[in-house]
Amino acid sequence: MGAFDGFLKGVNLGGWLSQYDKPTKEHFDTFIVKADIDRIAGAGFDHVRVPVDYEVLEDEEGNAKEDGYAYITDCISWCKDAGLKMMIDLHKTFGYTFDPLEKEMDKEAFFHDEAMQQRFYDLWNTISSRYAGYSDMLSFELLNEVVSPNVVNEWNEISVRASRIIRANAPSSYIVIGGVCYNNVTSVPLLAPPIDDKIVYNFHCYEPLVFTHQRAHWVDNMPKDLVMKYPDSLDVYREKSTMLSQDLADAINEGSITGIGPELFDTLFKPAVDTAVKMNVPLYCGEYGVINLAPTDSAGRWFDDIHSIFDKYGIGHAVWNYKELDYGDTVNRIFF
């Protein structure tokens, strides 16, 4: 399996240029500043993953917004000064979002619409041409969390074409690609073969969902009074998971899982690890974390277990989330 040099222990900057409450200048100017990057470096992280929505970088006609790009440029400068690497993650593109709260948006339309896809290619052409000179510390993640399991082939075609566009501008930059079902680890074996040796396979892990998302308001059918500890018996997790959509919470029913602990993650990650070894690509977990509502001692044990498997296989990772967005308090209690 390849090594993702410099991207082994990271943290997400969600809520800044993506998933913000209001897109105001005051928010963008103050939510993340240089002092935050210095604090992250001081806590022992080696990189930040920066989710960004297309609206920050372009208007509705696709014209570049220089004030939006200025925030990316500033963050690159802060990271270089602090000795951190950085990943630009396109969290939302024209015509597509993973956001479960945006129920009116067709989550498959983008993958069948050439005009939407062209906007995606054009945006990556602009991003990669602007920042090609930072290949020593900057990587590019094509798109956050493809939701539908029905667009595997379409997404593979799109991701390969976008990768080639980026590669024409940035010959040595890492390109990070995740799969369907919200970047589920089980989708890694379905990804297209890498176009070169600077492709990284990406997944997210919030398993067991009924623990990491307990009482989350955005999860359909999630009980408002649910309190889950970690670890608990496999039977308890499976029984509680039946309340949730099996599109999201079915991983706990994987037949080869025998218990809750490091072996859970080892079992879930193994097919992805095998694929990464076969393709000789690095494997990266771009998001993982525990909601603030979970007991802190349980969250600590969950992190210990998942980190032990990351370390076992050399999987780079970025915890969700540095501040706010329902996960930041947990991260600050445990990592800072």
C-alpha cells in the first residue's frame, strides 16, 4: 500500500468555508484565523482538511470570486508557516450536495447532467491551476460523499476525467477520491483504478453510527433520548441500529464482525486495505468522529480503538471537526 506522506494525522476545518450558518465576510474572516492553524500544529497534527463549497469560489454563472480564493490562499500561507500540509476538499459543487437536510435536491442528477459536470471540471481546472505550485504541501479532494449507490460507474468516469484535468495543471499533486454511500469504506473496492501513483483512496468512518451520531437531529428516526456507551455488546448495537435507515446504519450487521472494539474497525477496513495494497495506493480516512452528545469517556475509547487500526495499516486520517458542527467539543476535549 502506498504512503500518504504528511497526511497521517489531521483535523477538519468544517464550518468555515462549508456548512456555515451565513456566508458573511465577518464569518469567513473570523471563524478560522492564523492562530487556529498554529494551535492545530502545536497539538501535534500534521495537516488540515479544508472543506469548501463552490459558492465560496464562484458565482452562479461560474465566474471566480477572488475574495473566496483569498481565504484558501491565506490558509495555505498559514499552513506553510506552521509546517502543516493542507487538503482542499470540494464539499459541495454546482448541482450536487451530500447534505441530508437538503432533501429537495436530487442526489443523482449531477451524475447524469453534462452541464453540471462541466462546471465541476471547470472549477477543478481553476483550483488546480491556481495552486499547482504548492504540490509539496497541498492535495486536492475531488468531491465529498457521493450519496447514491446507483452511480458507481458514472462517478468513476467523472473522477477519472477530473483527475486528468488536475494532473495537466499539477503533475505531482496528490488527488484524493472517495466512493459512493457517503464515502463508506465498503465502496473503496468499487473505485476506478488510479491514473498514476499520486492518487489516494478515501473513506469516512462513523461506525457504529448509532453511537457516533446518537441523538443527532439530522438522522431520520434517531431517538431524541438515546444514550449509547462504547463499547457495548454487539447485540445491543445491532438492536439499537434497527431504528435507523439501513442505508446508513447497516455496517454493524456485517456478518464477519464478531465484537465491538478494534476488531470492528479491522474487519470493516480490511477489504479497503486489500484494495489499496493491490492498487498500491495510499488509504485515507477523511472524516471520523464522535458527536458532542456522547459520553466523553466512551468517545475516548472509540478514538483509541479506531486509531489502533489506522496505525496498524498506515491509514492517514483527519478527525471531524476542529470546532462547532456538533463534533468540535469532543475533538477539543480529547485532542487539545
